[in-house]
Amino acid sequence: MKLLPPLIALLLASAAQAQTYTVLCVKTACGHLKAAEVAGRLDVDYRYRDNGRGPDQKETLTLAPDGSWLGYRTEGVSTYGARIDDRYDWADGRASWRSPVDRGERPGAGRDLVYLPVQASPAWAGKLAQTVLQRPGRKAEALPVGQVSIERLQTLRPAGASFEVGLYALEGLDLGPSYLWLREDDHSLFAQVSPGWGGTLLQGFEAEVDRLGEVQKAAQRARLERLAQTLPQVLPGLTVIEGVRWFDAEAAVVRGPSDVYLYEGRIAAVVKPGSIGNAGPSQRISGQGRTLLPGLVDMHAHLEPGALLLDLAAGVTAVRDVGNSNADLAELRGRIDRGELLGPRVAANGFIEGKSPFSSQADFVPDNLPDALAAIDWYAAHGYRQLKLYNSIRPEWVKPMVAHARALGLRTGGHVPAFMTARQAVEAGFDELHHINQVTLNFLVGKGDDTRTLLRFNLPGDKAADLKLNDRRTQDFLALLRRKGTVVDPTMVAFEAQYTQRQGLPNPSYAMVAANLPAVVQRGLLAAEVDLDDAKARRWGASWRVMMDLLRRMHVAGIPLVAGTDATPGFAMHREMELYVQAGIPAAQALKIATWNGAKHSDRLAEIGSISVGKRADLVLVDGDPVADIRAVRRVSLVLQAQGSQNRALSPAALYQSMGILPFVPAAEILK
């Protein structure tokens, strides 16, 4: 056999190891990942755009002949514009790293370490998995903190492939497993899939995204189904919570102490302590030193399986999903309703986006008004009660869409479409506005400003500080919202860090819970979405205070508010209420917004939202009094949730421990 010249052989080997991947947003190509590995060096180019935003990132990973990591470098720009700049080096037994959030070194380090950057591409995840699979016990110590392990769950053969791929679960990167698909012949990356959103797949195999997603969802469900069998405690017969203060959500006052009886999944009685003498309850729960709340209602969720336990542990027993895969959400909701999975009760908004280069990919992305009206028909036929319109809906469509929706009994809200103001959206019939930045933009956007881009975040940061909220324009706008009964879902917690966090400093939305989270997650919370230098931090911080004042003024004006998060489930709901109180809204009113208002404006007030006889026994027991100190909402000692005609108790401590989170308070004891 004639040998190839060395240069030609090297070029052929290089070509063989260069891989291109397609990034799919839902099922539409929205970016790429290019990875080329030559002679122990992996070079990566990663970019995508969804909803007018996404990262631009380049990575280089240097490997020793035995696969050990000798160096890692990544640069670029994150989704919201923060600088990506991460470096790791190993040489002569010394490991060192530097990132936007930290730097450090470890003398005497072995070459068996792996490095966890602040933000990485799927190619990095693939190489991490490949490396850990080669380690003893399939585990590897990570820098700066943590340990990573990997487990193969199952294999399959993609259509048209000559190889099999395996689904692998990586532990140690987040609160739950991180899933990845690897080729079985060489353990190189095949795909990283996010069911309902899309994923990154080896070019030529894009059609496999649904199949991979279904297998991945099944694996995740199996884990959650096991927890659903072991974590709840069924409360048969009659249960009484004795001598407990309880929050009257409609009146926004604390009452009691009272005995609260639960029977067959419902609140059976709320009476003076000891006034029912012969009930013979099967379970007793002490309410001394505690407050009983209606279950919290998160009105701005994008639900996925990994969020379910976080919500319940925090006392969020109901959510409104405002944008998701309709099929995935229907399946998830059905499994929760049947008791196969633990999770909050789900109401859904129908999501509609317009076709544009900045579109958020979804089930319905119409390019013309007839198709937009047809999407409304579909949602009405499937029992939806409200629509969420998004950034790329054309302004001239809004009035006919709202009219068509109202004729079918649906309300309409969402983002303010680009090239409209919030006032114009409300005058065109919007029943609800989402996000404090969208409301603030009402006073800032010019005729040509395209809020399908990052401008919708940057403009409030740059200019809101100059607003005078006691002027006639603001008063007239607030009067319009009050007169129309327009609901506002401000999602303050979704923006707090964006406008106030400096790189390397704790995320203000989660600083109070960070110590209970795994170390890897704690480090991730030090990464800011936006780079704020001193001048920008002063400017954006002042703008954030104006937005907080606008929130207060909306409450004072009598504009109905609902508590949504659009952020980390559970923890974000607590912070949302704390921010209301910081803005000047009384704690009792913040609790009402998070319970009664949420139930009312998601059409569920007949079943949930208050501690009233006959309503579902979806309740939260907290240590302390959150009306006196709103921070008490974090001290959840028991969550009660009706499942059909059963009462069930969930220990937040056990829920948190299943995710590697240290409990905040011991679980309330249930005496029999």
C-alpha cells in the first residue's frame, strides 16, 4: 500500500474531525456550531439568534495525548451583551483560571481535572462528557468547584446513520441532570436537545430532534415519576391545622388563630381553636408560630419538567404558562393532573408571534392576518382563555386580533408589538401588559425604534432615569390603565439583576438563598447578563429605581397587578414579592397580588386563591408572619396540595434535598 504524504494525511485527518451542527429554535435553523479537532486542539464557533438575541462565542480546548485538559479559552458576547472571557491553564502541576466572575489557582493539581466555564457551548459539554467517561468511576473533579459524573441511560440508532447514539445524564452542572447525546463509536457530541425549544444537532440529522426529545423527556419523566411516588404524604380522612394564623387573601389581612380542617381535597372548615370537639381528625399539624397562606400563583412561567419541584418547594401550587410548546405543555399538565408527576396546577395562555427575522419560534408564527386569526380559532377551540401576543406581531393586526379573540371569549395581552407603544396597545384592546420594561418603554420609544432587538432592554436602562413620573403624560397613562382595567404582570425579578448586577458580585435576586445551593450553581449566580462599568451601573441603577417607582405608582393608582416571574421557579416568586415591598407596596397587598389576584386573572378564583371553605386545599404553611416580614415567605415548612379527592402533604425540605439544595427550615411535623 502506498503511503500518503504526511501533509495530505494531516489534512484528511483534520477534515474527518471537523463537525458542523445546526442550532434549531423549535424546528427552524437559527444558528450553527462548528467544531474542529486537530492534534489535541478543539476549536469551536457557536452562534444562534432566537427572539432577536443569542450568543456569539468562540472556544479553544487544548488536550494532552491522554485526553487531559491542558487549556481552555473562550471569548465572545452573551445573549444580553455581557462579555464572555474565560481562561483555564494547566502546566507543571499548577492549574489556574480566570473568568469575569472569579480567578484562582491550585498548585500541585493533577491533570485529571476538568474546567467549568461561566458560559460554554454544547461542544464543550460534549468534550466534558467524553472526558468524564474515560475517568475511573466515570467521575471527575472540576475547577473552580464541584464534581461531575456521567451515566448512560439508553441508546438508539438515528435514521440513516451507521452508528448508534447514547443519551447521557451529566450530574454536577445544575440542580438536576444535564442531558446530552453522544455517538457510541467515539463518544463525540451528536446532539444537545431542549425539548420544546429545539437543540443543537449534527448536520444532516436535524429531523431527529423530535425523536431525541421524546426519548429525553421519557428519561426525565421516569426520574420525576419515582419522586412522585416517594415524596408526597397522603393525608387520609380528616386533617386539622391547629391554632394557626391564616391569610385572608381577599381582605389582605391575617386572621386567627383558627383551626383549619381539610377533607377530601377541600378546605372543610375554618373555626375557632377547639370549637369542633368530636371530629376525630386522622392528622394534626401544629400552627403555632406559623402562618397559613393560599398556594402562591406564578403568573408568568414557561414550564418545563425541571421546574416542577422548585415551584412546589417554594409554595407555588399554581402557574400560568405564557409561552410553550402547546403539545408538550398539554402532556405535562395532564401528567400533573393525574398525579403521575408532582407539580403546580397549570393554566395556559395561547402564544402567537409574527413572522420576522427576529421571531421567537413557536407553534404559531403567522405571516399574515388571516393566519393570525386562524391561530386564535385554534386556541379558542382548545379551551384557552387568554392570548399572549409577541414582539413581531404587526401593529395593524392588533385591533382585528383583539376583536376576533373577544368574540370568541378570549382576553389578549403580552408584549407590546414593535413600533407600538403600550398606550397604543391598550387603546387597541390589550387586556394585559407583560414586563416592567415593556411598560416603561411607553415613555421612551421613538417612531423608528425596533423593540424586537435588545433595544427593549437597553433603552429603559439608558433612559428611564430621566423620566419624571409625576408628569401629566404618566398620570394620563396610568388613568387609562385604571379605566380599562388593564392587568399588569411586571415580572420585576426578571430584570433586577439585568439592571443592577456587576460582574462577580452576587445576583441580587438570589443572594439570600445562594448559600443553600450547590457550589456550581452559586458560582453561576456571580455572572451578570450585562457588563456594567461604574458609569453604566449608576445610570442603569437609577433607571431601575424609576421602574420600581412606576410599579408603586401603578399599585397606588388601583391598576390590577399579578405576580409573575419569568425567572428561576420558586425562588423568583419569593423575590418578586420582596421587590413589591421594597417598591413601597404593603406586604399584605404583595401577598394578595401573589394569591387572590393570580387566581382571579387566570380564571381560577372559584377553586384556589384564598382560604375559603369549599376551595381546593392548596395551601402553604410558613414559619413566622409574612405580613410583618415578607421574608418569611421563604420559610416554607409544609406544602399541602389536593390531588383529586385526596389531601397530600409535601415536605419542602425533602423536595429541596432531591435537587441538592440545603433545606431552609425543618418540615412541619404531622401527628397521627
